[in-house]
Amino acid sequence: MHILFIVPYSPTRIRVRPYNLIKHLAQRENLLTLATVWEDEAELDALKEFERWGVRVIPQPLQKTRVLANTGRTFFSSTPLQARYSWHPALAEQLSELLTANPNRWDIIHVEHLRGAQYGLHLKAQLGETRSLDPHRVGQRGLHQPAVRRGFS
């Protein structure tokens, strides 16, 4: 399966949920693309492990000034602070380009955490209601239930 895995923070051994999901999916020979942001050199180095597993990594640096600007904007809107924390326009643009280049490539698009919500909404606007999105409910529903659903919730 072709899986686009959007994580609004670098999945590392400390952030075990996305780290282990990606590791397990890569071991099952799925074709994964990981889109994420990183905040320091250690996180950037940690992303190299995914590349060794055959995962395509699309990283963007998330500077403290961007985080401050992102969260500051939430004080003047109804958007939750966590939903804006990891927003990076360049990463959103790269995701749009991925979908435009080959819109039917992805079997699953997974958006991790509330911090990834803006990326999910960005892609929803591009894909429309006819595509599938996994809005990070594996932990709530259990692994035995299907993760891909029709449309968005």
C-alpha cells in the first residue's frame, strides 16, 4: 500500500506511537512517505533511520520563531493553539504538490495528532470529500477496526 504519513513533530524513539507505527508499516513492505517537521539537529538525524527503512522523508525545519508566530495567531481566532503549533506553509505546499502530481497514488493518508489538523484540513480542501483520510483514531478504536474510511469526519 502507498501510505502518506503526516506527523507534526519528528517521530523518534521517545515519541513511540508514530515511530512504531511507521516502523511496523515499513517492515510490512508498504511504500511510505513521511512528511514532518523537525526542531533540532537530533530530530533531523533521527529521520535518517526512516530513510534506512526505505521510507521517503519530507522534512521541514520548525524554528522557534515560526512556532511563536503560529501560536500567537490562535489568540485572535477560534483555532486551538495545538492545531497551529506545527504549521509550516512549505510542508503544506510540498504535500499539495505530491497530491497534484499523482492524486490517486495514496491508499491511506494518515494525519497524526491535533497538531497535524491544519495539514489535514489543507489536504481535505484539495482532495474533496471523495477521498479517504485516517484522522488518528487507531488508539481510540483499536487496531482491529479499519483505519480508512470514506470521506472525512
